[in-house]
Amino acid sequence: MLDIVFLGTGSGIPTKKRNPAAIWMRYESDNEYVMLFDCGEGTQRQMMKARTNFMRISRIFITHWHADHWAGLIGLMQTMNLEGRKKLLYIYGPEAERFVSDILDLDYWGPRFRVIPKNVPFNGQKITEIVKEKDFSVLSTPVKHSVPSVAYCFKEKDSYNVDLKKAGKYGLKQSPLIGKLKREGKLRHNGKLVKLKDVARIKPGLKVVYSGDTMPCNTLTKISKDADLLIHDATFLEEKESRMHTGAKDAAETARKANVKKLVLTHFSRRYQDLRPIEKEAKKVFKNTVIAEDFMKLTLKR
């Protein structure tokens, strides 16, 4: 199960209704994993209002180093320190080592917990696995913005339901051997090689993509392929090449091309008091489009 809370859905300058970019995610399997994607100004206060526990965050993923996507890191880390945090905090992003080092230098002594920056590739077309856990991975790919920028993808591992009738043809029945087959993908039984794909039905894992700030680009379409959810920048009604932001219609076109199930638009310019035109424009291309609001919550299940 994956819980998602939109802590900030505005861009640039905060408004009374919208905080700058930040998305909180919690994934539960055998263990709990809490992650934060971007950390605009005031994010820790948004988490308090949303009753999400910032002390449980183990990883923070910054899409790029424009201040409305990272300025909340300073206060958040200070509060973690004052609250006695001990466990590691990983911060990912383009040139993360450079920027995190600068942020840590703003304090006399730095935090009492260890902060580990992880550089994320921001050139080329490649999709890179940057986190690998037992039940999920986090992937990244470069996108097209005015500074080095990346999109992130949370991908739960696929699972398999073994068809015991099919397995029975190989002499297999419900036993520890079925568990071994699931773990290893194949096994030899009664002199025959049994492959998991031949006796099981695949159950795709959850997939969520967050664009950060970007112009339309092939890398984002590729990483979003068949995603359950695409969270996409829609700063302006129309594409702004001078500012390298995607318009509502182009974001919807990416969702359509990538065959995603649901599109959530976020990161709106403060010039828009009424977001219905943005929603209407996107829905012309992709019907299952939602406009994000601060504190909006989504829960995804396999």
C-alpha cells in the first residue's frame, strides 16, 4: 500500500492556499518506508498540519535546485536535529553532494545525525535505479528544465500468483517448493525445469512517477510507461518554453502517450486563482485528470 500526501502544490512564491512543491509518500509492506519528494519552503509545517511524521523520513528526493523545491530542507533538518534524530538521512538530487554540502555549511556545527547526499544523473536519456529495496525500487531519469533536473519513479516489484493446476502438471503442489519457485524464478523438480512464468500469473506492482519541473520530453514519457499515477508539473495553462515548463495540454499528452491510469497536475503559478481552465484543457486530451490541492491524500493498492 502506498499513501501519498500533497504538501505543496504551488510554484515559486507561496500563497495562502498553496505551499511550494513537496510530496510525502509512505510505502508499507513488511516494513514501513517514508519518503519525501521535493521540499519547498514551509514543508515541515505542512507535515505537522497533515499529521505526517517527518522524523520517519529516511530519504528525500530533490528534482532540481530551484528554491521552491528545496528551501524547506534547512528548517526541516534543523528540527530533526532538535528533536534528537539519530538515524541516517539520504538526500538525492542532481549534484546533491555540492548543494547538500553548502546547506550543511550554513550551521556552526551541523546536525548530530548523518546526512548522506546521493548524486543523481541528469544528462542523457538513461533510466537509473537509485534505490533498491526488497519490495520496491526508486528510478530516475533526466528531464528538460532550465537547470539540471530529474524525474523520479517509485516502482513496486511485481508479484506472482501461482496457478496450482498448472504447477500440478510438473508434480508441484502447495509446499515450500512453491515459495522457492517464487523467490528464484525457476527450479528443477522431478527431472524437469519449472519456470515461474509458465505456472503463474503476474501481478504488476504499483508505479508512481513525479515529473518535477520539465518541458515535454521523451525521457519522462518513457519512465511513465503504464504508471498507475503520473504527478506532473502544470505551472501554466500553456507551455512556456522561455521558462521551460509544460502546459496542461502537453502534460495530458504525456499521460496519454505513456498509457498511465491517472494524471495529477500540480505546481501551479500564483497567477491562476481559478484552475478550472487548466483542468478543462488537460481533460480534452486525458480524461482521468485531477487538480492537486494542498493536503490532498491518495492511497494506492496493488
